[in-house]
Amino acid sequence: MAGQFDFRRFDRVKYIPAHAQGREDHEDCEIGTVSSSGDVGLVFVKFDNDIYGTEWLDAQSKGCERSSLKLIARDESYSELLELIIGELG
């Protein structure tokens, strides 16, 4: 299982803003997919609401503090497939 702040590309995450005070059901929480993440610093996420109506490659990633993200799902086979598809597109 991933560590609390260990995020990888294509992980599904939930963003929980500070003003939500940890409440995952807060109306400002968002679901998205990690587009890039290093060992430290911000995690860049493409949120579902920003992707609708556009292509993955055209959607803007938003930098998020690691502590504001919760890992929802990690599927290794899905991640590998997306890497291949995006590699062929771009």
C-alpha cells in the first residue's frame, strides 16, 4: 500500500481543501488523476471537472500540497496502459 504522501502518475486522488477541515464530503472536494509527482514538493493533478470536454493532454494540471490529497485508487495495469497510450499520442 502506498504511503500517506506517496503518489504516482495516474493515481486517482481526492483533493480535500484546508477549509474543509478534513471532511471528505465537503462540496469543494474534487476527484482527479495525478499527472506528475516527484519525491518532494507539489503533486500535479488533472481534475475530472477540468478534463470533461477536452483531451487529457490539453487539460491543465493543478499543483496540490501532498497533505491535501487522499489516494483513492492505484491500478498498476491501468497506469501502464495509460502510459503507452499517452506515449503514442504525444
